[in-house]
Amino acid sequence: MQDNVFNPPFGVRPTAVVFFGACGAVSDAAIDDAVSAGAGYLMCRTCCHDNVGGNLAVTSRFTYLNWSFRFKNLAYGKLQGVPRYAGYCFSPAYDRCAYPRSSAGQQVSSAEEIMAVARSSPESDICRAIILLDRCRYLAERGFRVEYQGELIAAERSADPLETGVWR
């Protein structure tokens, strides 16, 4: 089923939710859809970690990758002002206050720190990993056994709450 991730009309319990290349907050909305719909499995590839929390800023560096992310964010910023694209990549439900997503992340970080990490994520493996680890902890706290590699997440809802956690 293909639909608006910020307003899903799931009337069924999906066996799996699968997505690849969902930018920033769209990844978080799809993860929430998998959790709330009762999906047994979640398989995904996240991207554009700079766009969590509605962020459109990228730390300025003189590289082609940095330039391309800045151009992409300029385009997203312009789309936000067009009524028919309202909610295209961002939602008020996933603003800065929604991060960090996991309880574990909230104990060691803040929204301001996550936004600083997001701004540096296009060219930093560590920054992307911080955001990804928060997502994995979020899933583990909701009863999933999570495995990840790079930006790929595979999660299985566990019948036994003692089996949840994050493995790499």
C-alpha cells in the first residue's frame, strides 16, 4: 500500500513495513506507522539525516556533497511554501521537540544537540550513526529486536519482551 506517511489510513495490520530512502522525518513517520499498525517486521534504509526535526540547515563545508545537500534543502524550503506540497517532507508532529526519539536518547542528549548533529550529518558517519542509534533504541523500547548496518535497519517484533534490543 502506498500512501501519505504523515496520515496513513491503515485499516489492516501489515505483516511488514518496508521503505528505502525516506528523508529525515519521513523515516520517523514510517517507523511510527510500523509500530502503531502492529507490523511484525520493519525493513528500511533511512537517509537525509539532516532533515530531522524540520531542519534545513547544513554545516557549511566546501565539498560537492555538502553543496548538493544545501541545494536539496533549498528546494525543500521552497516546496514548504507551496500549498499543494504542504507536509511533503516535514510534519509538525516531527518538529525539533520530537527528538531525540528514544527514552535512552533523551537521558543523554537534547533536541538542540540532535539538531547540531543533523546539521553535520551529510559528511559525518558519526553524526548519522547517532541519529540511527536513536531510531534503533526507539524501536527496541517498543518491543522490536533490531539489527542494523550502515543506514539499513531490519527489525522484528518480539513476542518475548526480554529479547528486544539492538544488535549489530
